[in-house]
Amino acid sequence: MPIRHVVAAALVVSGALALTACGPTEDGGKKDDAKGSASAAPSQPTAGKGDKGKDGYKDGYKDPCAPLPKGHKLIKVNVVEGAMNNIVAQDAKVSCNTAMDEGAFYRPEGATNTYAFDNEHAKVTVIGQDGPEVRPARPTDKVLSGIGHVKECADPNHQQYDNQSKADHKEWCAGQNYYNVTLGPGNKITEMVELSGS
């Protein structure tokens, strides 16, 4: 009978330790270590969750479950062609389950369209290893341009033929080629924001 008491006490103590290990940390439950995450891509907050800054952002991302502003569209990029000024993409839809705190799920839907891209003035924000990065209009010796990132991630095995050489950069592609784009006159893309989701 004393062995049962020892085993029961050990189970109670280990259960209590497991529960205390899951409690909030001293800094309010926030961890600085992004590498400890099980997800390969940075996650976006879901609607109504977490603290938002003065501009409605959290961790640099807009709420993916909120309705899109006028002039915005969700797309899934298939190919970047021409002189890096045409984007062939399919319209996309987002689904959110805020009750389960699962974040955003994107899926392609509808016909494929070709969009013009403003190489000189368009702003492209990509998902970098350390969070959102606004990429330059022209490539540098360290990073691809914004549209270069879009092209590389849409065709990482360089299957499309457009007489261009393979990029020298190792590009980190985490967004599954879904973008929130802003369309200007003539359906020209003036801004792209890479989206993270399932």
C-alpha cells in the first residue's frame, strides 16, 4: 500500500509541474525566441486577438480576417514574366475561424489573370526570416528586389522559360505565393504584401 501512495504523489507532483510550465512567463507571456516556434512561417494574428498598436497593426501584420479595403485584392501568384513587369495570378479567397484561433487559410479561386506591375514605384513587402521586409525596387548584392522575390518564390525550380538566368540569391519563401495587392489605374499593381497562412 505505501508504494501506491508514492506513485500517486509522484503523479500529482509531475502534473502540477507540467501545469506550471505552461503558465505565463515573467514578461507577460511573450517570448522573444522566434526560433522556438513549430511553424516554419511567421503567423499572423487573428481577428480580435492580441494587442494592436496605434495603427491597428500587431507585429507588422494587418488582420488577415478583416474585409479588404477598396482597391485591394487577394491573389495567388503563378508566374512573373516579361521584363518582370507582368504577374500571372489567380484570384484568392480567405477563410478564418476566429473562434478556434486558427488564423487565415487562403485558396485560389476563379480564372487566371495577368496584372501589370509598376517596377519603378511599386512597394513590395515580403515575409522575411525576421518578419516583414520592404524590398528595394532593384536587386542589391544582398537581396533580391521585391518583384525578384515574388518571381523566385513562384518558380523556385526555374521551370518557366523567359531567357533569364537563375538568381544567385538563396531566397526564403514562406508565404505560399498569396499576396494582398493594391490595384491602381488599368489594373496595375502598385503595392504587394506577402501573406502568411495555411
